Amino acid sequence: MTQLDARPSTARAADSAADGGGKGLGGNSVGLLGSAVIGVSTVAPVYCLTSTLGSTAGEVGLQMPAVFLAGFLPMLLVAFAYRELNKVMPDCGTSFTWTVKAFGPRVGWMCGWGLVIATIIVLSNLAGVATSYFWLLAGEITNNGAVADLDGNKAVHIVTCLVLIAAATAISYRGMTATKGVQYTLVGLQLVVLAVFVVMAVTKAGSADFAATSVDFSWSWLNPFSVQSFGAFTAGLSLSIFMYWGWDTCLTANEETIGSDRTPGRAALIAMVVLVGSYLATGVAAQMIVGSGDQGLGLANPETSDNVFAALAGPVMGPTLGILLFVAVLASAAASLQTTFIPVARTVLAMSTYEALPASYARVHPRFKTPGRATITAGVATAVFYTVMTLVSEHVLVDTIYALGLMICFYYALTAFACAWYFKGELTRSVRDFTFKGLFPLLGGVLLSAVFAKTLIDMWNPEYGSGSSVFGVGSVFVIGVGLLLVGVVIMLVMGRRSPAFFRGEVLNRDTAVLVVAE
């Protein structure tokens, strides 16, 4: 474990890096396939689809596949920024470390906070979905509606959710080897079940059972310019961006990956290709069989739009195979719940190592080689956040997902801009450097900044998201902006406790990063 001493911060950083001390994480624990699988798992494609297919269809109608493609573009451009930055600084702090080196400690701190709070929001929603599908699956297996209805009991729901969070925290605490072993099976199950759903939906589309809802495929579904309004497009895009969030977990596990400077970037690109293919195929198949209307099984039906697969499992796949879709959603949420602890714990570890957070969070378990205190704290924060939000708002799932889009755009855009700025002196060396270190990251950052700004304006309206409000202001705005302001307050407190970091003495462009020696 990295020990903090009394010498100047820059001296400690340089010596630790030179000695190969790093942060104490277990190096060479994950290969290319394992890293890509962890990236896909963190995104949780089946969970994302069941929770956002309906909402996206409600915003953009049959142009949902086009919005999936539009959301993929800025994510791909930002992925190139991550890849280039990781080549020269394979640090588990990723966005935090890189933006500090590019823009200074305060911008970097807020970027790190954006990642941390986005992850806590995702973890809470994952736990909620996993809980709901646990009881739905139990009801299907026992053929007892009363068992499935237990999810509607708020006390039972919260207790079950806390148990799942505790289990995921424990697995993550035990290290990357345990994490990787669980993920191969769960990710494989998700992709196989999605493939079965797609095949059966396309096959049954137009049959007598679905004659009232089936829609013939049209290439116009892939045209983003056919969306009815720019406001609808940005709302759908915000949801689409959320559906790709998590691929950067490949990068936050870089110090534990074989070939830490190159493998994580390649794994992230592989994960994103798998995701966009899965989303397009599932979105097209779902629209072909039930359409994007707001009646019956239509994807935009408000009674089922927040959990589409719960409504489609039986009608599309039948009572027996339909259970597999319930299993896949539960597996997706549970798997992602476990792997999503990776980015938050390692970002907190890096922030603590560089004195941006209290030193106690830099503790790494001597046996498991994981940031144990940071992992447990993330688990507790998730449990508290979900419990409080569930008790306060019945629409917490919808509103926090919309708020999450704001957080994602915030720290992804900052990271993209950090790449272009950090490499500004290298952009004229070659066409490749100009394209991948400057042009692509800059375009990605601009696109995400535009979505951030438009979303910020739209979410002021109480009708944005679930339609709930606080003193006349949309609850999505209150959640999103409020959490960012909480970060500002914590940063000001840390500025008094750790002035060296905020003076740029611990981490700046010229200091070495602390990484695992290979």
C-alpha cells in the first residue's frame, strides 16, 4: 500500500512512481477479453434496454434506433480521447487524473466528483432494478402473484435492495479476479437471451397475435433528422448517452490490466461495438413487433415504459422462455451492480492518493489488492442514497436516470477537452495525432457539451422526466444541479484540509502518476 510521508508531495509522488510502488493494486489481473467483458457488464445492456426503451420511444417514436446511433457517436469520439490519454498515463484515476494534469486541480476535482456521483446514481438504480426483477422472477417461478407483489411493499423492496448492494460490495471487495470470473457467465447469458428475444420478435412481427401493433421495418428509423423536434431529440439523446455509460470501466481498471497502456483502450472500443449492435438489433426488433405507441404493448405506454421487458417477456417469448428474459435482466443489473464499484472505488483511491480526498481512502487491502475502504464507502453511500430517494419520491428511478445524463455529459466532455488540451503541442506532428488526439476528442466534447446545456435548460421544466417538481422547479434539475453543488461544497472543504493539492503541488502536468509496475 502506498504510504504518505512528511516530505513534499512532489517528492513522494516521484519516488513512489520510480520505485514501482504505485497505489497497491494487483497488476496483470485482467486481459483484453476480461477487460471488454467488464466494460459490457458495467453498462448492463439488458438493464439499460428494459429501463430506457420505453422512455426513448416516448420521446422520439420510431426514430429510437437513430437516437441510439446518435448517442454512440459522441461516446466513440470520447473513447478515442480515453485511449490516447491512457497510453501516456495509465492511471486508475482516469478522468480525475487527466483533467487535473490538463486544466488544474479544481477542474480535475469536479470532473472526478462528476464520475463518482454518476456512479452512485447508477448503482442505486441498478440495485432497484435488480430488486424488482428478483421478486418478479420469484413470482414467475412459484407461479404466485403474491410473491411478485412483494416488490410493491416498500419495506421489503428496500431491505432486499440493501442485501443486494451488500453482496455486490463484498464481491468487489475481493478483487478483480473474483469480479472477472463472475462476469463471463453473466454477460454471456445477457447477450444470448437478447439474441433469442430479437429472433423471436422479428419472427413473430406481423403475425395474428401482434397484427394490431406490428410495424414494418423502415430505413427511416435510422434517420435522426426525422425526429419531430430538437427538444425531443436531445431528451432522447440524453437517455441514449446513459445507455452507453460504463464502458470507461475498462480504463479505470487499467492498473490491473495486462498491457495497461494499450489493452484498456482496445477493450473499451470492443465493448462499445458490442453495445451499439445489441441496442440497434433489440430496438428494431421491439418496434417491429409492438411499435412505439402508448397503448397496449406499445413501447411508450406509460404504464410499462420504465420496465419494458416485464411486459414483453411473456407475449414475445412465451411463458417458459420468457422467464429467461427476467433472469437476464436480473443478471444484467446484478452483474453491473458489482462491476460498477470498480470506477468509483478506483477514482476515490486515486483522489485520495493524490491528497484530493482524506488519506484513509488510499488504503488497499493487503490480500485482495483492492481499495477496500473506498469500496465499502461507495456501498454505504449507494444504500443511503437509494433508501432516501425511494422514501422521498415515487419517481426516483426515472428522474435520477435523466439527471444521470447530465453528470455523464459533464465529466465525459471535460475528459475529451482535457485530451485535446493536454496534447495540443503534438497535434501538428502527424495526421493521426491531429485526428485522434485533437479533432475527435474536441468534437466529442462539443457534442456532449451541447447536450449538457440543452438538458440543463429543459430539465428546469417540471414536465421533464417524471413530471414531479420542487417549489415549481423540475425535480430532475434539482437532483442534477444539486448534486454538482454538493461537490463544490466538498471541494471547498478539502481545499482547507489539503491545500497542497489545490495549489498544484501534488499533481500537475510535470509530476509522475503512481501506477502499478509491470
